[in-house]
Amino acid sequence: MRDRQRAEELATQGIELSVGDLRDPVSIDRAMEGIDIVYHLAATFRDASVPDKEMWAINAQGVKNMLDAAVRARIKRFVHCSTIGVHGDISGPPADESAPYNPGDIYQETKTAGEKIALEYIQQGKLPIVVFRPGGIYGPGDFRFLKLFRSIKRGFFVMLGSGEVLYQLVYIDDLIDGIIKCGTLENVVGEMYILTGNSPITLNRLTASIAAAVEAPKPRWHFPIAPVYLAGYMCELFCKPLRIEPPIYRRRVDFFRKDRVFTIAKARQELDFCPKVDLETGLVRTANWYREHGLL
């Protein structure tokens, strides 16, 4: 329902829509007729109701289907959206584009496979491609952080662990600016860029800043990670075969235990990528958008 509403909003803004499926090459060919630049951002995100084979079909094989269609359509530029998640936990921060692959779940594994397919097409000279890896995306229109905003607003949030792990966010407007540059600037074809915020923050600072944005007290409670991680494993074990979204799962717990710190030096130098929206401003804008849409 939410995707349908978004599609309707785009249509009202004069954007031409073409309905298709990454598993259906015919629909992809139809969508690429008369197109010069393709921005491939579609993917299946983490969801217990989605079978692993479907994740592979969309996030990996779907990338190949898109690339093959782009070759047939003689696309002038193909911009592929990967994720910083292909690096998993960062042991020697900050990581750059050359950091090793270290996917930690099925989503990251399938996105890694899709990225590798795109890199193969670059190496084989089949298509002018640019790959980017976005960091944690937030801002108006985002729903992934809505639960965090709500729990802090209602005073229910409990920090797992110390809260001193590092995370790196990018505001949606800044990310879009970087994506467009990947598709339009000269001399960037065949390259890969990490697109995220200027610097990492601790989860303690993030939650305190969200509390300020939603006008709530700063979270004070902490709880050990290990028992919650074990509970997440048990929930996945029982819920996934039934395609039920677990009330808690390990990926969410990983948010509290893994450092994700990156450098955007390459994007700064070659794309002139300069994130402009500071964290506090971006969080206030996000909170206001949630309020305006009756979500907070």
C-alpha cells in the first residue's frame, strides 16, 4: 500500500511510470526504451517474509537482468546502487572503497553478489557503469528509522550495550546530489564511490539528538547485548520458516554492536561530494515530516 501511494505521488508530479519486475527481462526492456541514464536503486530489503531465493533473484540476478537490458538498449550511463553493508563490520576504521567484502547477513550477501556482477561488466567493457555505496540514509520519506524515533518519543527506548559504537548517516538530499553526480559527471565511469556523511557519530549522540528533535528526554537506560542477540537468534529460528517478521532479530541487534565508519575522500575529490546538512538539522526535518504525516 505504501509503495502504491508513493507511485501515485510521483505520477501527480508529472513523472512517467513504467511498472516492471527485476525478474522479468521483457518489462525491463520496455522500461528502458528511449532512456539515456539508468539509476538502479531497486532491491529487496531485509524482511523475514521474503525467502532467501527471492533475495537472490532480485538483488543479484535482478542486477544482471538490468545490466543486460541496458546493454541491449545501449544506455549511455548505468549507475548502480550497492551498500556500505557489503563491508559488514569495520575492523580498521575508517574504511574506503578498497576495504574487503565482509557481508554479515542474507541482504548484504545478495547485494555483494549484485555489486560483483556490475564490476564484472565494467571489467569486460560491456557498459559505462558507476557504482555507489550509500551509508545509513535518513530524512523525509524514510521509514526505517521511524521505529527509533517513535520509541525515543514515547520514552520506551533502551540502548543495548555501551552506545559508543560508531555509525555514519547521510541525509537524503546530500545523497541524491551524489547519485546525480555519479550519473552526469565526466571521467567517473568505471569508478566506485562511498556516499555517506562527513563523520561518524556514536549511537549515544544519535539517540540524544533524536530526543532533542522530537522534544523528549534523552534516553538513559542500557541493557547488555548478549542475551538480546541470543533472543534474536531464537526468534529467527522459529519465525522465518513461517515467514513471520520476528519481534527481534540479530540484524537489529547488530546496529548496537558493529562499527560502521567510512571515508568519503574519493567522492569528495572526484565527485565534489560535500554533504551539507548537519545531523541535528536533518533529524529535526525528519521528525517534522513524520509529524506532518501523522506518524509521530
